[in-house]
Amino acid sequence: MNSVKQIEKLLTQALLYGGAMDYRLYEYELANQIDTMRESLIRDGDEYIFAVTENAGSVAMLLLEASGAGFINEQARDQLKRLWPSPAYENNLKQLLRPVARDLHRGTIPLDGVKVAR
């Protein structure tokens, strides 16, 4: 199992530096989270929700919007960049990566729902 620091480095590479993501990992760890994520999205009144995971050095991501649209891996990263225009994307991820890495190290896939202030 990777350390928190190693997981954070892998997430940083994938999310901040455009590293490759693994579709098989998405299928293995995130595809079965879709219903739970949609329920959380609706229950909490979020605009979108996303999850990222790491396993054996690979990273995968899923982003779901309240509209029903879903994005996987690189498309999810690109959509999150659109939702969080620069520099917000980089700033937000720098704050989130360590806690996400800690959760993943503990065996929990964190779900991050986002409300948009209007």
C-alpha cells in the first residue's frame, strides 16, 4: 500500500499535471459509486460531486453534475477545470489533495459535493 505522501504525489501528477488516468480502476472502484453519489448530490442539493481514487499507482476520477451529466477520468478532470476556472482549480486541489490522500490511505473513497454560491 502506498503512503499518504505517495498517494498525494500520484494525485498531484494526475490532477494538476495532466497525468494519465486508468479506466479499469474507474470500473473497479468508482463505477459502483454512481448511485451513492447521485443520492448524495440530490440529498445535499449540490451542483456537482466528484470522487478520485488511487490503487497500485493508478488514479481514476468520476464527476457527476446535478443535470445528470457524468464524466470519467480525464473528462472529469477537464470538467472540474471548467467548473473551477484558474486559479481556483489549482488552489482548491492543493487544499484537497492531502485530505483526499489520507482518506484513500485509510481505505475510504471521499465524495466531494460542491454547492455554487449565487
